[in-house]
Amino acid sequence: MTPASPIGALVGAAADGDQRAWHEIIDRYTPLVLSVVYRHRLRPADAADVNQTVWLRLVEQIGRLREADALPGWIATTTRNECLRVLRAQQRLQPYDPLSEDEPASPVDAVADLDEEMEASQRLQALRDGFRALPAQCRELLAKLMADPPPSYAAVSEELAMPVGSIGPTRIRCLDKLRKTPAVHRLFSPRPGGGGVVGVDGRSGVGKR
């Protein structure tokens, strides 16, 4: 029997009523919810309502998710839908002054503007999930190399007690492991009908020496 992925195990535990699993899900994915809410420029009270509604929806639906590993995408999509619902309600309630130079907010425009941001948010969350699944040595090494500005190999060697000559090969192996984690592999695999694999190396900010 294939073992459940980290996300799958977390979702399964939460569906069974494990409060620690629920707390971890909320802690892990609240930044994703807030990033989507922020892009919709909602008022603070509306943003708080959307955040609460998303988690209530998850409580209702978590036992019905067809693919537990798709949880980040479900959260992002549900958040966007709730934001658009709020924007539509605001349009119905707020009269538009035709003499005003300001354009009225449009949910349709919001969808167009947010598609790229949604994909970026999901990529970032996939990288976070994949990073958590890496061995400690890989997490420490990649974290050091992703610093801005990146440290020299000599500094990394001293801090992590690694030979300078092994840093490059180890970095490559760690990035390969990151690509193969369920979260990253699923998100960055080639899609049917075109499109290639998105290079994790290019988005991680880890540069070659």
C-alpha cells in the first residue's frame, strides 16, 4: 500500500477530527489565503469574513476532497470565489457616479488580474510544502544559498561544516529531491496540450557559482 503524502496524511487526520492537524493546516495555508485576499483589495472587515468563510467551507468539505494533495489549489480557488462574491455584493450596494473619474471595480477585471497572482501563490505554496518534505541537510543548505545576497561557498562551508567541493553537487541533489516532492512535482509537471516543466532552480533564487 502506497503511504499517504504529507499533505494527504494531514488532510486525513483533520477529516478524522485531529485538532493538531487542523491547526497545522490553518497555520500552513493562511498565508495563501491572505495573499489572494490582499490582491482583491477588500476592506479589513470583508477580508476577515472571507478568511473565516474559507476555513468554514473547508470544515464542511474536507471529507469530500477527491484528492487530498490538491488542498492548496482548493483553498486558493475557494478564497478567490469568496472574494468575488464580496465584490459582486459591493457592486450591487454601492451606486456608481458616472461623473466620477474613478472606474468601478469589476469582478471580471479582478479575475483577469488575479490569474497570474493565483498561479504565483500556488507555486510558492508548493515550494513551501516541498521544502518541508526535504531532509534537514537539504533544508539548511538551500536556505543558506537562497539568502539575499547569497553567501560565498566558503562561508557556507564554514557554517555547515561541508567541504567546498561538495556544496555544488549537494545543491543539485537537493533541488532534484525538491522537484520530486509530491507538491512540487504535481504543480510543475508538463500539462497536456503544451507547456514544459517549470524549473525550480529558476524560481528559487539559488544561483550557480
